[in-house]
Amino acid sequence: MKKVAFMTHSLFDLSGRVALITGTSRCLGQYFARALARAGADIALTSRNKQSLSSFADKISLACPAFPVHLSKEFNLRSAQGNLTASLL
């Protein structure tokens, strides 16, 4: 039986890109944050739950901005965009 070789390099190189991940106080948001960071992206985290967001940001040990924000309102979305832009300058 032929063995299948697994690729050891990343399929996606996101170096130099910024990913804004929503819902990072929970499972899927945290999973995607880790995956995108492994692919080389600089990540910014958002969540409605400030305590869970801070806990996860500390846990992953990356220097990344984290914004507690509820993104269902356009005002909050614009505010998050402004905060992200300011943190990247």
C-alpha cells in the first residue's frame, strides 16, 4: 500500500495580511484565529464578551488588538474599523 505524504508547508500564506476575526470568545472564532495566525496573518480579535475576549487574547500569546464590540449595529462596526485602523498605524 502506498503511503500518502502530508504537506509540511502551509497551503495559504497570509503573511503581511490582517484578519479581523469576530466571535473569538467561543469555539469557532478561536479556531479561526489560531488557524489564520498560523498561516501568517496578523490578527485582530472581536467579541461581545469582554472577559472571554481578554482571556483568549492572553491565552494565545500573540500581540494582537482585541476589541469588545457588538457588530450587529453599523455604528459599532464603524467604530471597530476605526479602532483596528488606529491600532495598525
